[in-house]
Amino acid sequence: MDEKTRTELEAAAFRRLVQHLRERSDVQNIDLMNLAGFCRNCLSKWYRAAAEEKGLEMSYDEAREIVYGMPYEEWKTKHQNEATDAQKAAFAKSSQGAH
């Protein structure tokens, strides 16, 4: 497979992942972190870092809007629930030694 085709396939997979995360607003970021070790915010940070590697200035809020499909504060108001004690405990346990 040539580099251009690989990049196009990776871009298509990324777009599908972002679409899926937008459609599954019922899945909380803390659940993603607990199960997969990344969340929408991580994806936003990676997107911003990739832009900056290409010499493009992008704020974290701009990157989050790309991933969330709306301003982050709007998404939080519409979709984010308070984390349960069990979710917080699982996050604390999974975060130990992560960095």
C-alpha cells in the first residue's frame, strides 16, 4: 500500500471514530478513560498536537470542537453526567502509575 492511500484510510477511520463518539454521547469520557485509557479530550489533544507539528496554530478549544462537534461547554451541558463514586474509584485505580 502506498503512503497516500494509507493516509487516506487512516483519515477515514479517524473521521468514523469521531462520528461514532459524537453519536454515542451517552458514553461518558470517564468510562472511555477507565476502559480504553483515552477519551474525547485525549483525541482533541492529539489532534491539536498533529496540527502544531504541521505548523498550524490551533487552540485546545478549537480541537475539542472538532472532536465533539460543538463547543465543549455546550456538550458538557447537554451530555455530561456527574461521575459516580465507582467511576471515580476505577479512574483513580487505572491512573496509578500511568504517567
